[in-house]
Amino acid sequence: MTSIDKDIFENTAVAFAHKTDTELQKAKWLFSLIGNNKLVSLGTSLADFALKIHLPISPLFRITVYEHFCGGETFDECKQTIAKLHKSHVYAMLNYGVELKEREEDFDKTIEKNLEALEFAGKNKDVKVLCIKITGFGRFGLFEKMQAGKKLTKAETEELERVKDRLDKICQSAAKNDVSVYVDAEESWIQDPLDEMVEDMMAKFNHKKAVVFNTLQLYRWDRLDYLHKQLKASKSKGFILGAKLVRGAYMEKERDRAAQMGYNSPIHADKDAVDKDFNIAMNLCLDNLDHVSVCIASQSEESNMLAVKQIDAKKIDRKHPHILFSQLYGMGDNITFNLARLGFNASKYLPYGPVKDVIPYLIRRAQENTSVSGQMGRELRLLTTEIQRRKQK
């Protein structure tokens, strides 16, 4: 077994072995743009406006952020990306990256696309996971009303049953195709009803293995307590808890809403508190692998290093089926590919779908990245290091 060196995530030769010199230069250019907060703010505002008035901006997105952060428009295109990841022993987590839909026909189309993805994944063992958003299956406003404790109308009750049927259909197909379903976390003011639906699916499908996973955003100060409660429930009810651990994706939106509406922010006061809860949650899962299957979905070198050291210290098999590491496709390659080289289960979160439909996801991703302190700087530094290393060969 290869020992863990403190500088493993600095190995850019391994991190970028899958990229050509041209791809490295393009990635460096792209991250230098994304690292400019003012430029991102202006660009995302213009893109939002262009979408609303139906300007043809898809070609520009395709050759820039889409190619870097997405697997392709079709499964055939995704196959090429998945095959490239496979060469480095990295798995794929598919995500049909279409967001912000409100009509029943759109929800049914999303279900159809996700069922197709599960069939595809069932035949391609390099695809471990399908990631979904329940707001792709039902209206945001419906979940908002539920969490607010308002009584649903008869039509809304029927609408909710359709959402639950869609989710059940996805989970049944996942179990049939031996693929896991990771349900993304969403805004705190709709999360409670989403949690309840996912908990029901875990209790139904997670007996022999973890088919259904819930996502815990540890930038929320209540999620560590929630994890403890869910672990207790899984033990008492006899199912495996599927837990995807992330720091979080809606911090500025959450704080702004709390301030505007006059309630306590659900977000930790500072990064140190977030990091502390994330690492405690990670260790809790690693200490309970008989009852928990965990995905450590983090772009943080520190958290990933802590995890791998804990795994070795506890003498856990690096290929333990209940542990999966994951980073976003197009980011954190220094973590993903070096973990895979060391024999850990490593994967990439791989969005796919028509360019025009995935643009809202890409806009959100760009906005999120600007709020992650130092992330763009790290990506740029690593890319520059590898470019210089190749020049000196």
C-alpha cells in the first residue's frame, strides 16, 4: 500500500495527466476569468438576460464553461468523458443538469431523462451514481408551502403525490440497475419536506445496500445534529444511511433571505465552524460504516487529507464499498486523480444535457465559485505549475 504523503495533492503530473497541453492552457484562461468576481457578476447577469430574451448564446457557452464543466449533451458524448476518467480509475456521477423548471410536462421529461440515465449507468459500471434534484420533479412553491406549514389544496395534494411517485420510480430503477441515487440538498426553506421524502426512500430501498443518499450541507449549523438523528434512525429501523457530505452551495442567498425576513441565519457564522462540523460528520460516518455509506464530496485538500489518514489509521480498506470521494468535473483534479492513484474510490460529479438547458446550472456554478475563498487561485496555481513542469521536461 502506498503511504500517504503530505504533498500528495500537489502532484500535478497525476492530476492533469488526462489533459493535453492545449486543454491546460484553455483551463488556465477559463479560471483566470472565473476568478474575476466583477467579470463573473457581469457575465452571469448578461447570460440571465440573454436567456430571457432568447438570444443564441449556447455556442459561446459550449466552447467555454460547458466543455470544461460538463460531460456532454448526449450519452454518446458522455461515454468519451467517462472513458477518459476510467483510464485514471475515476468513476462518474451523472447529473442531468437541467434546472428551474415549473411545468408538469417538464418534470415528466426530467424523469424520463433520469430513467434513461439509470439504464445507461446499469450497463456502464464506471458510472456509480445518478445525482438528482427533487425540484426537478416538482414545483419549488409547493415545497415552500409545505415547509411553511400551510394546508395544501386538493390539487396540491395530488401534485405532491405525483412528485412522490416520480421519486419512487427513480429509486426503483436505481435498485434494479444497481446504481445509487444521490438527492441534492436545496434551499433551507424547502429542505424539510425534501428530507422527509428521501428518508422514506432510504427506509424502503436501503436494506442490502445504500441505493438512496441524502445530501447534508454542513455549512448549516443544524446538520450535524440531523446526521446523528438519521444515524440513530437507520440503526433502529434496519436500513443503511446514505450520506453525501458537502459544505454547501447557497450561502449568500441563505444569509440574504434570513436578513430580509428577520430570522436567524441557518448558516454558520464563519468558515472554521463549517470546517469543524464537516470533519466531525466525516469521522462519524467513517466510525459507523456498518450502518452508513458515505460520499465525501469536498474540494478541500485538508478535509480529504484528514479522511484518507483516518481511513488508514482505522485500517479500513481503501476500496471499502461504503466510501466514495467526489469532486466537481473540471475542478479539484489534484484531489480526485491522486486519490484514485492511491487506491481510493474517487469520482467526478458530471453534469450533462443540452447546452441551452444546462446554462442555468453553469451560471449557478460560476456564482458559487466566486464565494469560495481561494478556490480559483488554487486551480490557477496548480495549472500553472503543470504547464511549467511540462515545459521543463
